[in-house]
Amino acid sequence: MQKVKKGSNIIIASDSFKGCLTSHEVGQACADGIERLGRGLQTKIIGISDGGEGFLECMKYAVGCDIVEINTFDPLGREIKACYGIKDNTAIIETAQTSGLGLLGNNKNPLKSTTYGMGILIKDAVGRGCKRIIVGLGGSATNDGGMGMLRALGIRFLDSKGRELYGVGSDLSLVKSVNTDYLLDEIKEIEFILATDVENPLLGEFGATRVFAPQKGADCSVVEQLEAGMANYASVCKIALGKDFSSYAGTGAAGGLGYAFVAFLGARICSGIDFMLDACHFSSLLKHAALVITGEGRVDSQTAKGKAPFGVLRAAKSAGVPVVAIGGSIERNAVAELMDLGFAALFSVSPGLEKIEDAVKPSRAKENISIVAAQIVSLFLAAENSCC
């Protein structure tokens, strides 16, 4: 195993700790702790996201895009201001900006939520001359199959009486026909790239609704209502498009928003973390690295299923660089699996006796992360010295 040596680079590439610290705040806390060791070690902070919350901020640091703020709508149709990025003729859009769970607090309701605000962001980017749109899919409060987003771009979804539907979750079961005649002409020339960690299809046991709707406030009866509606929606769209896209991997992302992009806008789906690491030139940075520290709010069995830390591990392993993961908590039952995958070590940053409400306070979390990062590097330095 490569050891940390004086002057060696330590890459800190962590996802955000949701509801607590951004990716860069986690990275800076780690760097502060390592600096306190006074060993002359060099740190490189990389903000990463697998497509969910924080995607725009991380891409801003990675590619230096300009930030545009416009008036749009949240998942419940309330007016808000939201941002997206522009770099040359490319727009960078984060789903969570307009459709995120964090916008609703305790008002989660996938029957009444919509991606319409997301469509407004896309429409604005197209109006500014963007020819390529990168979308980070994740963290959504919606389960509308992307109807709201498509409606904002001109597609009309009609009920049995020919009335246009607004595009919320409860409208899925009411769709009887689709009219694409009014889709913005400019949209047809846009290249859409979807960055996500989700590989779920639109329907079924592992689909958008059954897997993710409970996290968005749906109880068992609402899940069944939404699943039946999504099946109806997919059936009508299949007739309109002449092709069934519902089984494609990733179409279940963001409550079916992935389906809308793929089926109607010809989008290409890619691994969110791989896309992010490419944007950060991670492979080049690894050539000068002796250790990588990664992490997320909770390191668990889902970490190995395309989450950001696993993407970091996969890339670093190929370069022979050891990776240590930190998390606000570590799922005990997942430790053996994650270690078998190649993590050198896993560390929880929360002291065992600390109350959760105290641990998630940003100031306390930063201090805890700094302490653990220093401990990690101290252990690697001690291992190096023992080999001398």
C-alpha cells in the first residue's frame, strides 16, 4: 500500500453531508485537521456529487461556470428563485434547485408535486443559446414522470375530455393522450446528458415509485396510486412515441424525470460520479496522490451502488492509491462488504455519546471531521514510520 510521505498530496473528495455541510465544507474541514498536524502535507479539495444535491456547486468549482439566477417554481408550484450554470454553450442544471426535497420541509406530497420549475430552467437556458444541457438528477421531491418539466417545454398531456393536465403526480392516472406539436423547436437540437447514480427503471418493484416515493412522503396507498398512474402514463407515452422506454436503466431517476428526458428529449444517461470525476480531472490528480479521503453523510450498503464514495474508490484503486471513507454514521452491517470492495478504512466522524441534534450542527460537524481527518493521516504516517 502506498504510504503518505511529507509533501505528498492528500486528495479530499467527499460528497456533501446532507442537511449539514456542503461537499467543499467537508473538504475544508478535513484539510484544516490535516494542517494542524504540522507535517507539511499538501491537500487537494475536490467537491463531488453523484448528481443530487450540491451538483451545481461542485460543477462550478470543477469547470468555472457562470451562475444564472431566475424566477421559477418549487415542487408545489410556489414562486422561487433558482440557479443554474453556463459554461460556453453548455448549461448545468441541478434537479434539486427546483424539485428538491429540501425545498418542502414537512410539506412532502408526491401527488401534488411537479417538475414544472425544472422545465422553466431548461427553457431559459435554451433561450440564452445553450446547445448542450447537463442535468444532475437526484434528491427530488417529485413523482410526476417528468410531466411538469415537459409541459413547461410545450408538450401537452390531455385527459379523457381533452383538457390539459398541470403535471403533478395525481395527474399520471388521468393522461389519455399526448400532443408534442408545441414542443419548443430549439429543444430538438439540444444535447441532453443526465448525471445520476440511479439505475432503476420507471416501473415495477425496483421502479421510481416503489423505491423512492416513500422517501417523498407517500404511504402504502399513495405508492399504489402513483404506480398505477405511472403505468398508465408510460402506456400512453408508448403509443405517442411508438416505443417503450420505461424499462431503460435510469428512467426511474428523480421520480421518472429520467424517463421524460430519455423518451421525449433523447437524453443520454451516465454515471453521475464518473461524470463529476472526469470534470475534476481526477485521474490526473491521482498521479501525485498518496491517499484519498472520501465520504458522505451516511456510509451504508447503498454506498456500493453507484454512490459518490464508491466512484472515488473505483478510480483510486485503478491508480493504486488507498482510500479511506468517512461518514456522519457508518452502517455496521455494511462494513465487511465495503472493506472487501477495497476501502482501506471506514471512520464515523460522530463521537458515540454525542446527540444527533448536536452532531449535525455545522460548527460541531466541522470540528469532528477535522479531528477524524487528522487521526486518519496520523495513522498512515505511523504505518510509514513503522516500515522504515
